[in-house]
Amino acid sequence: MAPKADNTETTELIELFKSLGLTQSKAAEAAKSAKSAATLKDIIQTHGLVEKNLEEKQAVLLASLAVQGAKLGEAERGYVVGAVLDGRLKSTDQVTAAVKYLEARPLPIQQADFDEHCGVGFSITPEELFAKVKEYVSSAAVQGWANLGATIGVLKNIPELRWANPLEVKTAVENAFTERFGAKETGKPKSRESKKDNASKPSATAEASTSAASSSKSVFAEGFLGRLHKVGDNPQIHPHLREQHLAATGGIVHTRFPPEPNGFLHIGHSKAIFVNFGYAAYHGGRCYLRFDDTNPEAEEGRYFESILEAIRWLGYEPWKITYSSDHFDELYALAVELIKRDKGYVCHCTAEEIYANRGGDERGPRKACVHRTRPVSESLAEFEKMKNGHYKPGEAILRMKQDIESGNTMMWDLVAYRVLNASHHRTHDKWKIYPTYDFTHCLCDSFENITHSLCTTEFIASRESYEWLCDALEVYKPRQSEYGRLNLTGTIMSKRKILQLVKEEYVRDWDDPRLYTLIALRRRGVPPGAILSFVSSLGVSTAASNIQAVRFEQTVRQYLESTASRLLMVLKPLKVTIENLPEDYLLWLEKPLHPKVPELGISKVPFTRTIYIDADDFRLEDSKDYFRLAPGKTVGLFQAPHPITCTSYKTDPVTGQVTELICRMEKGEGKKPKAFIQWVAEHKPSGSPVVVDETRIFHQLFNSENPSAAVPDFKADINPDSLEIIKGAMVEIGFWPLVKRAYADARKESEARTKKALEANAVSGADQAEKGPEDDTPKATSEQLIGKECIRFQGLRVAYFTVDKDAKLTCLNESENVEPGRKEGDYIVLNRIVSLKEDSGKAA
């Protein structure tokens, strides 16, 4: 029922709004608020809309404008009205974006820019929409109809679908879910389920981990990130700075990920990447990759390359790649300006003298440096001498004249510039002085018009200094906001300590899979989507996340559960001869590569008289709680037609170790076996089984949850048995087609992504090209995204595995038309990604 009019004036407004094209109920709703009703009345009368016979949809958009655009000036509001009338704005989302755009920019408006920010002209066919939805559902490892709402929410907010029709998005998601999980009714749990059925289902915790990627929306819309300021709301010392900032950014979010190129990124950095790139993407904004290259003594070219590669591997593309060194000239000019304003001075104190002036060990009263009051002209001359190489390192520094009486140590006249005798990778020997992080970071944020400077909580104390310097120089002041960092227990992430492990050969290199650097996790086979799922599931708050490594592994395991193909595999082969089958017996079996993901395809494997089982699936002594193979016992073989019974066995005459089992196939309608074991068959014509040269099993590198507390140092806590190498494991022949297909799919995806990234960054790429031959900016290449680690599978009832980079596989050579299969010179190396969950049915 429509709301009743309270008086004659309201009745007149309702009639006016109905003449615009609104229904009775919508007209009454629009008349409820005096402010928005007055705005809508003004819009109608100013633009003579009663006579235009508008469609109801346009009338609804104008009513929405009246609510959201009440603060707009008449000219700005008129611009939106025109965009609605000429059909450029077709949805309330677009009207909302238009209002925000015009709030941030004065007239006249650049139409092309307006259209881009408001989704004008956006078009996507139902086929294209469905393809994007299917791609997301697969890559995010969404499981089941329970995640329908979360999936729709995420997809409606990704940049490519920001302006898609919400109803069409919903329909496409439902169709994708039906195709993947079956009809919705069949996806619902039955009201009565046996304990056995419930036991086979993943736990709620595990299911939450799997769907974490689908809940990213809440991470950016709620909590810490949801409470961040709007673009332009960060206060400035002068109003014109805000206006210039909004003009430069177009009112959209700009973030940055600013790593120091002095080492390889680790799991903790994945959170920073997720926060900075993810927050910008969620808001349709931009994220820089800015290398903080102000310490040439510690920087190496390989670190620059690996950082970009890690970011791209995680699924993000920088809007632009910049360097702090891009701004060395500007930074130097501002340092001179700081001195001229008597807010900076050159100091010749030693480190010991500075420490003593700050209170020393006794934390006594602080004293001003003797150079603090030197004349401005003297500091300018001394700074020029620093720049010209007159001083050696440690003989002179430029300090900021802050507040030595402050309770914040980051206001005790921090160092702005120091002398370094080191050649810079980009500026070479041009500079003898280099700015510090405390001087550089906030000013580079200012130069790049960063709207949200997001960092971890150890920089809380630095915020006061950050803001002080921007205001001291009267430049645009970004807003720094701090969130809790991610730490994993049971490992170390200090670059210095990892370097020790590498140099002293406790690990093979920075990419040793026992480490938690991103290159190590990649080599181990951890999917990038699993890392993002893990980070997303933790949320973002001001509290530090100290998470056990086993929780991370559980997320990886759950992610792989619905994405990895399953192959028959035995780690420690034990020969089995089935005595009641003829020598030439051959039966080809078709098995799904995943019982719940039919699109992964099928595998064909031979079944013959000679098979191999895992040695751990047989023992000489039977017991009531043991269900696998023993003398006289019957056991099932996964996906084979009949079970087998052990009738006898052979042993090594020297060691007494069992070397072969003699079994009988039970072809009758016997009792269903209580357990099924994995196997592979011997069939030389097809190359079965595939023998693995090395299977590397990685265990925790450290024995305790806190290696840093070990005495005398963290190395005392190293687990001497953290690497186990198994020779001669066997995998079904489905391994070879999987290898070929997985690598080809990864290559195709990497080339498409790289092409898109290069096209999107064509302008910035041209800008970088103008820097000349000295520029060594790492470029996006398809090779960054593809490696042998993309070949992942579950060894059935064993673990999840990937192919290590040390492996040599001829079939991956695209220059030859090579059929899948083992070739001369091939060498197969597998890494265990994670173990499987404990199986209560597989008793020890």
C-alpha cells in the first residue's frame, strides 16, 4: 500500500513526481524527505521534465540524484540530469558514481574522463559475462551453493563487472553454479544424514578457509579497511592542496606497495600486497609498485625482478612501476627548502653522541645537538659540501629540526640525508648523499598523490613525523593508516637470518621450499590463490596476526581439495603378482581425475597381472583394527574391478624384508572390503608406471614455534630431518597428459594476462622508455607467471605434489611436437606441497 499524503503540499508533490514518470508508491517515497523532495521538484521545474514523457527508469534515476546529489551545485546537478536524459547513465550505481565524481571536480568536466569513471558505454554480452563468472568460480575454488551470495557480492564489485547489470550477474552466477554443482536442490544437505555421511564432509573451519576468497568483499568494505577515510577527506594545511590532489587523482583511490629491493618477499608481504592492491581494486582505483631504492649498499638487480614477479604471480598488476630514485632531484630540492625554512640542519655528531643526547642508557634528559642552532646559511653550505663528496660516511648528516621534547622518539630530529660511498643501480655515481626512509617515504607518497598510505603497525610512531614533514614543506599530506602485520609461528622471515641459512647451507637457496619466502612457497607448489585465500580469511585489523604454520597448510590443503587432479601413486612401491590372472592380462580402466569436478576430465590406466602397492599398506602381523593388506587378508584396490587377497609373500634372504606379494583376485560376489588401497600397474608398452626419480618431502625447518628464542641462536632450533628424499616412487601414466595440459593452460593464461598488462600500461611504459638506457625497470613477461610448479596433483591417499624446477621434462618443449610420455634425458622431481588430512580409516 502506498504511503498516505499528510497534507495538500505532499499530495501536490506526489502528483508532480508521478507526472515525471514515477509510480504512485515511488512518488510517495520520494515525497517523504523534505530535502530530497525539494531537490527533485527543483530538478523537474528547472529542466522542464514534465513535458518530456520520461521512462519510469529515467524518473527513478532522477529521484536517486535528488537524494544523493542534494549538495551538488545547480550546474553540476544539471550535468548529471543531462547524462540521464541522453542515456549515458542507465543505473543508480552510475548516478552514485557521477555524484561522487562531480563532488570532487569543478566544472567544466572532461566528458571522456567522466564517462570512464561512471561506466558510460559499458557493454558485455551474456556469453562474456558467463565466461568471466565461470573463470572466477573456478579460480577462487568456490565450493557449493552455500557460497552463492558471497560469490555474487564479490563479482559485482570487481572492476571488469563493476557496471554489469546486477540481475544478469546473479543469473550468470546461478547458471555457473548449476553447471558445476548440479541443481540447487541437490546441493542442499538432506535432513537426515548418517554419521558416516557427516564424517566425510569437510569441517566448518575447512569450508570457511575454502570460501575465503569469496569473502574478500567484507575485508575491504568492513572493519579496519571499511572505516578508512574517503578520497580527499584527509586534512591539509592549506585548502588548495586538497583541491590539487582531487584534480590529480580524479577522486579515485591511489595506493602503493613500497618494498625495499634488498631481499626476497616473504609470506608476510603477501598481506601487504593483498591490502594495497586489493583495496585499490575494490574501489576501482590504482596501485603503484614503488621500489624504495634509497640504500644502494644493500640493493641487487635480482630483487627488483623477483618482487615484480611475486606480485604478478599473486594475481596483481601494478598501475605503474616507480622508484624513490625517480624523485632524487625533487627530494634534494625539498631538503634544501627544509633548511631554508630553518627546519633542517647539518649535524656532525657521532652515533654515540646522538644517542647520548637522546638520553643514553639511563634515559636521562634530552639535549639539543650543538649544531641545531647553526645559521641557515651554514647548514646550506655544509649540505652542499655533503652533496659534493667533501665528507665521508658518518662525518655529516642532515637532520630534521622536529621536537626533541616530544614523547615520541620519531620526533627527535630524525636523519633526512646521509653520505654513502656506493654506486646506485639507476643513478650510478651521480649522488654522494642519499635520503633516508623517514624523509623519502612520505614525500614520495605526496608526489604520487597517494590517497591511502597503508602500512603495518610498527610505523604508528612514524605517522607524526610523516605528517610533520609534509606540513613543514607545505606539500600535499597523505593519510597513513596502520594495520597488523602477518607472522607465521615456527619459522623465520628475517632477511638477515634467511641469508645466514643460505650462506651456511642449511637450506639450498632463498627458494628452498622449507622457507616461507614467496619464491619458496611458489617452488613448493602452493597456489597463489591459496595464499590470498589464507590472508583474506584472517581479515585486516590493527592487531598482529600470529598464525601457526599448520593453519596456513590447512588453507592450502582445502584449496587444493577442489582444484587438483587425483592420480594413483605409491611412494614406496611393493611388487604384487596376481597369480590367478594370465601373464598377458590387460584391462584398461577409465577413472575421473576428480570425483566432484568432472571438467578436469578422465584418465585411462592399465590393470595387469603385476601391480605395485605402497609398502606401508602391507604388514605381516594382522589385528582387528588393521584393515589393509596382510597374509590371508582381503583388501580393495581403488577403482579396480575386484579386491585381492594376499596368499603368500617373498622376502630378501639377507635382510628379511618383504620384496613381493603373491595375491589372488576375488572375482566373485564376496563381502565388500573394509579398506581400499592405491596401486599402479606394470605395463611397459604404455610406459606404466611412471617412475619418479626424486620425491622431496619437506617437514618444518625448525623444531619449535619460536626459533628466535633458541639458545645460542635460531640455528640451534633447526630440524636436522626437515628434508626427506624418496627415490623410485610411482605414478599412474595419467601423469603425462596432466603435465602437458597443465603447462599449456598456464602458458596460455600467462600470455593473455601479460598482453593485457602491457596494453594497460602502454602509457606508463612509454614514460619509462623516455628515461634512457640507464633505466632497468623490470618488465611484465609471460615467463614470470609460468613454471613447472603449475603442474599440481593429489597422489591419491598420499599427499599433494607439484613438479620441481629441477625436473627435466621433454614434453614441455614447445619447439617440438612432443607427445606426452617419458623421453631420454627426462628426470622427474616432485615436491610435496602439503600432506593430506589424517584418515581415520587408514589405521597404522
